[in-house]
Amino acid sequence: MNSLLTGLLARRETGLIEEIEKLEKRIIRMENQADAECWLLEDDIRQAQFEADCKLIEEYEEGIRTGLPKEEILASLVNGALHRIKATMQ
């Protein structure tokens, strides 16, 4: 009787260990996926910042070409940046 109970407990313990190992592997896969998605988001953010910088430079150069005073150009750039910030917050 004792050997039967010991055998059943050993099988149950083995099954639990296997389930725990499966869960650990699943957690690792989920962590890896989250890391990959984080890298993609960081790349997207860098790209968006680069595009925003390019837009500011283009606007500044356009202001210079049209002969606007630098104060007006800077005021326009700040205004545009504030408008974009407000638009993204809505």
C-alpha cells in the first residue's frame, strides 16, 4: 500500500514539475516577445523624433528663404510645436 501511494505521489509530483516547466517556458517566451515589442516601439519613437526634427529644420529653412526675421521664425516653430503637442494629447 505504501509503495502504491509513493508511486502515485511521485507521478503526481512529476506531472506538477512538468507543468511548472511548461509555464516557465511560456513566461520566457512572453518576456522575449515583450522585449521585441519594446525595441520596435523604441525604433518607432526614434523615427518619429527624427521626422519631427526634419520638419522643424524644413520650416526654419523655409522661413529663412522667405526672409522672415529669426524671431518670427522661432515664434512660428514654437507655435507649431505647441499645436502638435496639443493635437497628440487629445
